[in-house]
Amino acid sequence: MSQLPEQLKDKLTQCLCPPGNGVFTVNTAKERKAQLHQTIFGQATGIDDLWKSSLNRLPDASNAVILGIASDCGGGILRGANWGPLFIRSTLLENYPDLNTFDLGDVRVIPHLLSDKYLNEATLSNCRKALYQNVQSNYCVSPLSITEDVLHDFYAAFPEKGIFGLGGDHSVSYPLTKTYLQAKKEQGKRVSIIHFDAHTDLLIERLGIDLCFGSWCTHILNDLPAPEHLIQIGIRSSGKPKSHWENTFGVKQHWAHEIKEAGIEKVISNILAQLAEQNIDELYVSFDIDAIDDSYASATGTPEPDGLMPQEAMQILQAIAEKYPITAADMMEIAPFTDSSGLGVISQEKTLKVAGEISAFLINEISK
């Protein structure tokens, strides 16, 4: 049995927490957390020690490793994506119990924080005392910073493994993709980010903040082999035309209406041709659930009409997975308590069904 490096284990046990505990609450949804813990650990109390003990199995576990980042501080329309990780996990455990995956747990989230770079020394000290009982701790305190720090060490220790990130608003994909891209560069791999979304997420900043759900893509471009290695699929809600984004940033986009007009097979052919031309070795898939038409996915902060049908998204994923290994991925922006459709729990169930199917497919690909 391989050993988990002690320094990494200490960081994991300090900076992470058991699955489902990333949302800091006292009584809200207490029963949902208890049900999740019962399913995962066989009991609903005293799970901290069981979770910490489970980390020893990480070195020999599946290549597909789940990490929840229950943060929506980088969002800004309808809140609630912090509940995404708990609900997606429950959906996967119920509908796909045989998935070959290892659950690393959740990032510890102080819900008011985004990135450590926005904090002054007094706030950093206060938060280190709250999280680690040590104002002199070297550990980060904000969800994006914790995620980046933990995954930098994770990929160094386990270069063959891949993270499946559960969000959270889409700002969470910034540290997930950044650490992945840096790790693959170290390994000499040429990679592309396949980004499903209704929105480009290519702002420079939003209301003065550079890292948020609408700008994370912009800030990983320098970590890509070239900007066109960011391929965006399903775009349809933008104040500027496709030409602006492609010409300004050098990315490649396939808008939702183009997929409808040209046909799914043509779009798949174009994507595969681009990947072949770029000599791609591996892929990261970042999936914002609002890429899916709001008739199937309205439990999200920014649902949009005229989007991809679930079968269209799956068809694209299956086609690219046949040619290229998907070695990390994420599922973002599921806000189970929000609903613009007026259908309540039906909307929640439909959104989670689609997210669960896509997530299970991606996890299976990463585990190969």
C-alpha cells in the first residue's frame, strides 16, 4: 500500500473537510448533510475521523478524485451554487453508486471570502485563527486560494490522477484549471480546456474584481499552450458578437445557434479537427450547467433559453472522449434552491438529473 505524504496529508486535513461540510451552517439542511454522511460513511456522526482515515487510501484509489468547492462568493446574479456539491454528490450516489472515484472532501469555505489577495493582514490573521486556531498559520483562508494551494501539491504528488471539481459558482474553475494546466505543462502535455457555457466568462473584471464567475477564463489564458486551446461551446448570452471574443482573446467558440444551424455532427467534426491540428494530448472539461437549455436546467443562477439539449452535450462529450483522454473536469453553477421556471422541486430534479448524467460520464472518463 502506497503512503500519502505526511505534509500533503496535514494540508488536506487542515484545509479540507468531509464531503458535504463545505457549506458552513448550523441547522440549515442539517438533515441533507446527515443523509449524505450516512450514505458515504455508514453513520451520520463522528465522521471527521472516518474521513481523515479515508485519506490514507488516496494513493491507491481511483484516478478520478472528487473535490467539492461550495463557494458562490464569485457569483453575482442568483445565489445558491454553494449547495451544488452536496446535491450533486447525493445525485451521483443515488443514481450511479458504482462510479469508480475517490471523494477527497470539500474545501473549507468562509462564505464571505473569494481569494486571499483581496484580504488585508488583519483579516488574514482573524480567518487563520477561525479556520486553523493559529494566526501564524501559512495556510490560505479563501476558497479559491485554498483550492489552488491544495491542488498544486496534489498534482505534484499524484500526476496520474485527475480532479473532478464540484462547484460552486464558476470562479471556482479558476484554481481548478490553473493548477491542472501548470501540472500538465510540467509533464510536457499539450492540453485544451473544453468549456460548456451560455456565457463567455471572458471579462477582464466585474465591478472592479478580476476573479469572478464572468472572468475566470480570461485569467487562465496565459497558462494554456495558446489561447485557441480554450474551446467554448453553447455560448448564446453576450453583449458582444462572437467575432469580438475570438479576435480579442484568440479563443475558439461554437455558439448554440451555430450548433442548431450547422448540425451537431459538423460541430463535432470542427472541434476534432482543431484538436488534431493542435496535437492535443489531454482535455479538461469545464461544464457550466447553464450551457443546457433552461427547459432542462433552470436551477442555476443564470438560466438561459435556446441552449444545448442534454443529448447534444452528451454527443459532443462522447465524440471527443473517443479520441482524447479527459483527465480532469468540473460541474459548475448548480443552485438547487433557485428556480426561474416556477416549477419548484421539479426544476431542481430535472437540473440534477442532467448534471448527474454528465458528471458520471466525466468521472468515468477521468478514472480510465
